[in-house]
Amino acid sequence: MAQQRHADQKAANKLMARTFRFIPKWLLWSVGILLGLLLLLFIASFFLDEPLRKSIESNINSHLKGYSVRLPGLDFQLIGLSVTLKGLTVSQQEHPEPPVAEFPRLKASIHWRQILFGKLVAKLELDRPIIYLNLQQLRAEVASKTPVKERGWQQAVQDITPLKINLLMITNGDVVYIDQDPNRPLHLSRINLQAENIRNIHAPDQVYPSSFHLETVIFGTGHGVVDGKANFLAEPFP
């Protein structure tokens, strides 16, 4: 039995040697170099995670007014050029508990399909985000002398990726608002949203070029669907 296995292995080695003999050396070298580069990119991505995490967290906080963020984890991939924020939380400084937003997983990557149209833009994917507001936090927001448009939200989002965001996707989101009675929250769950053409790549002559589709469960029993078009970049209002 052992002799037979040894003979089979020897025959397989001979077959492999004959196969490689017919492959050009330049092709073998090219494959080897490519694999080496991919390995180096993977290792480099690992060592860039922590410096990039600190930089993004600091930059976002420097732009926000009245709010602060905490970013405990980040995964940067040089292969594919994507960055995934893990456990991002947003807190109102006047009433920090509970956080007004939690993003377990937020991924920004290149919107590769738009490369075919000569546009280098980003895709933003939010998985299971939670927006939480109560009456106390809402009153503080209303009483603030800083308008919402000057709180730095747009710049904070832009700090995640240097590319302009063209596609937004939200999966299984939640929005909870508690007024007077904590036992009777206003709750939208299982929110799924897709908004396309935010950068107006395909329809520059249309007033509302961006299509969006939203589905959500309302108060646990209802079901809502919204289909429409928007101009997210219009000023002074989207």
C-alpha cells in the first residue's frame, strides 16, 4: 500500500513537472510577483488599520458641533480599496446617553460600475444602523443656536472616504423616538433604503435625478414603501 502511494506521488510529480515545462517562465514569474504583491497589500492593510482609525475618528470629531463620535474598530482593504467602520457611535454632547446613532458596520468602497462612465465615486453601505432620539435630546437640538446645516454632518461623512458618495444603501435600519412615555416609542424597524445617482452622473438635465426606494415596518405591525426621485445636492434644501 505504501509503495503504491509512493509510486502515485512520484507519477504526479512527474506530470506536474512536465506541465510546468510547457508554461513560459515569464508567466510563472508574473504570477509569482502578483501573488507577492497581493500578500504585501494584505499585510500593509493590517498595519494601516489603527492609524487610519485614529485619523478618521479625530477628523470627524473636529468637524462636528454639539456631537461627538467614537470609533472602536476599522478594517481597511488596499485590495478593493474599501474601508469598513465597526461600532461607530454618535452622541449628543449635552445628553450623551444614550447615543443618538449606532453604526455596527459602515462600509465605503469604490462604486465600480460607474468606472465604465469615467466617474470615480463611492458607494456607502450601512448595515443595521440605529437612530435613537428622546424628547430631552430633541429639545436640546431645537434650542441650539447652531443650524443643522452648520453642524458639520456632511463634512463628517466625507471624512470617511475621499471620494464623493454616489450610492447609499441601508440594510435593516431602526429609528426609535421616545416622547413622554418610554413604553410607547415611535418605532420604524427593518428599514431598507437604496438611493442612486446622488452625484447626478446620468441625468444632469433632470430636476430630480436620483431615484430612491425605501421599505420599513411601522410600529411593529404596519408596512411602508416609498419610491421617488430626489435632488440630494440641491441648495439650500435637498
